Amino acid sequence: MGFRVHRAETLAWRKIGDIEMGDMRNHIDATELEGHLAFHEPGDAATPQLMEMRLNPHTLIAPHSHDDDEIFFVAAGSLHWAIRHWRKAAPSSSPPARNIVSAPGRRVYACSTSAPAPTIVSARPAKAAEKTRSFVL
């Protein structure tokens, strides 16, 4: 399986805060809503989704999980990462640019960013976005 990566200027970039998300909006930090995202590949039942996010420094991504595994590539900047499972915290990490992080399915994770502003690319099953669960920890 392969991915097609597209030139940034050809993608349909959207401000996260402008995306319809129903009740999920109540669980998303205002700093995340200021970021932007675009899909290199939307994915379908047979192929994964490839999404790129450009976040501001000091963005907080609230604790949440997906049913399926997700892989992140930190293309620029850094991401401060924490995964929780059954109320047991795993050690947090701060992968610098050009590193890959894996978020196992059904594990709660949260992240924050610092300067410089990060660019993150994630790959996950297309259906994962439909089954996001938010948590207040």
C-alpha cells in the first residue's frame, strides 16, 4: 500500500474551527480550532486517510481516542505527546521533526505544541474520524 503526497499549494486547506463537528466542538480546545488541515488522501473502506495539520505554537489537543491505530509523522516543529490507557499514564515524549509516533487504537492520547509551529501528517483508516471519543481527564 502506498500514499500519494500532494504539493501543499494544491490541497484544500480548511481552518479546523470552520469544520462542522457537532458536539465534538465542546471537547476541543480553542487553540486547536485555530489550526488548519488538508487531506492528501481522503481514504475509503479499503484505503487509509492521509491528513496534514498545521498547528500554531502552544496548541492543546484534548484527550481523545479512535477505534483504530493512527500514525503521526512530525514533519516540522515538535509535538509533546502523552498516551493513557485505563487511567495509567505512559511516559510522555516530545518527538522532534522527522520522527514518527504511533497512537494505538482505543488508547486515549493528548498533545500540545511549542514553537516553532508544527506540521503533522497522520495516517489512519478513513472511518476513524467518525468514531472519535473525547474524554475529560
